[in-house]
Amino acid sequence: MWTHFEPVHAVTYFHPRARAAYEAVGLRGFWRGYFAGRAAPLGAIGAAPVVAAFFAFAPGTVGRALPAVWSLVSPEEALRARLTGAVQALAELTYELPEQHLVEAAGLLETAAGAAGHGGRVLSAANAALPAAEYPLARLWQAATVLREHRGDGHFAALVAADLDPVETLAWKVATGMHEAQLLGRGWSEQQRRAADDRLAARGWLTPGGEPTERGRAAFRAVEDATDAAALRPWRVLGAERAARLRELLEPIARAAHLVIPSGNPVGLPALPA
């Protein structure tokens, strides 16, 4: 299900209309829009809680955007820009789909999002508390956003339980195929990456040459399994039949979204099978 609802959310990072909506309210540059839009459900928050909640970013990267962006826009303005850009992006990508298709998909995705528990999940709770959207594409995007932050919150908890810090997590993903630019792009230095490699090697996850070991692969599979288990409640409530129907409805929307999502995207989102 993640591979089908995550692309719906991810247009907010990759579609030109989403960037233009942030720029229209004075948020020039990708990172200002990113941090303002994603953090806005939490209010006019400073850098430290966002470093913790977003997990993967170096404190300096977050600190260059927050709290300074709140002198440019209010959280409410950032939220309006975020939703406007996402809806415009999805409208461009799904214009050939009948409205009833979008209405049904939004309704099922909202049911799943409404079943997600938010205890210990700061980002999903903040997004779930936003006012309900009115139009089908806005409802669809908002529900997808709650579900992706719900899954992300659970993933970060699994990483913490596995005693992995952000740099170690990204270094592991680079060692298993993620492009190194995605680590450096989050603000961590090459020196920090090498130190993380050394720590992973000391744990037996990497060889001295930086290759993943079977012990490391098994340990990270356990993290992914814990992430999946923590994300299951919405789909148990929705049930197999409605989940299958939702997957069918999301398929053309997700494929359209992939037209603007780069193959080496920092979300780690794989392309849908042909």
C-alpha cells in the first residue's frame, strides 16, 4: 500500500506546481518550502523538535530554514500553499480520471487514515488534526499525507529501537544502493558518513571495505519488518477487500505521480512494476 499512497503525497516535493505555490507566498528555494510545509502542522516551531521528528536531517540543514521561515510566512499560510500546490499537481496528473474515481479513492484512503493510531507519532498526529479538506483531490492528498507520516513515525521508532542514529541509517542505505548525494543532501558531511561506516563495521553490519554483511542485512530487515507491523492498523480496519479496491484506484494515480518523481528519489520510493 505504501508504494501506492506515497506517490500521491510525494508530488508536493517534486512537481513544479508545488514549488510555485511555495514561491508565491515568499518561500524561495526548495528547503524553505520543504521545511515550512512539512513542519507547519506543528505550528511556528523551531529547529530542534524538527530535527528530532524528521530524523534524517543534519541540525545545521534544518537550522538554516527554521525558525527563520516563520518571519516570511505563518504556518497557516504555509499549509495553504502546501495544499494548493499538491492539489494543482494532482489535478494536472489525473485530469483524465473520472471524478467518481477520485471521490471513491479519497473516501477509502480517508477511512484508512482515520483508523491510524497516533500515540507516539508526532507528525501523523499533527497532520490528522488539520481541518478536513473539502474537494476530492485535497482529501486524497491529505489522507495520503497522514498515512505516510504515520508510517514514517513508526519507521523512526524502529530505527531508534535498533540503536541507529540518522547518519548510520543513511550510511547503511548508501551501502545498500542509495545514491550518496541523498546522504550529503541532508546536510551530513563526508567525514560524518565515514565515521558512521566505521560504527556500522564495528557492529558487524559492514565489512571493513564498506560492503553489507548478512548480519547487517538481517538486522535491517528486522527494522523494516517492525516498520510494516507498526503501519498495519489502518489496513486491518479497512479490510482485505476494500484495501484491494483502494490499491486498484490508486494505481493510475501513483503511476501518473511517478512521471514527476525521479527514479533516484530521496524518499526511497521504487517505481511501480510495469
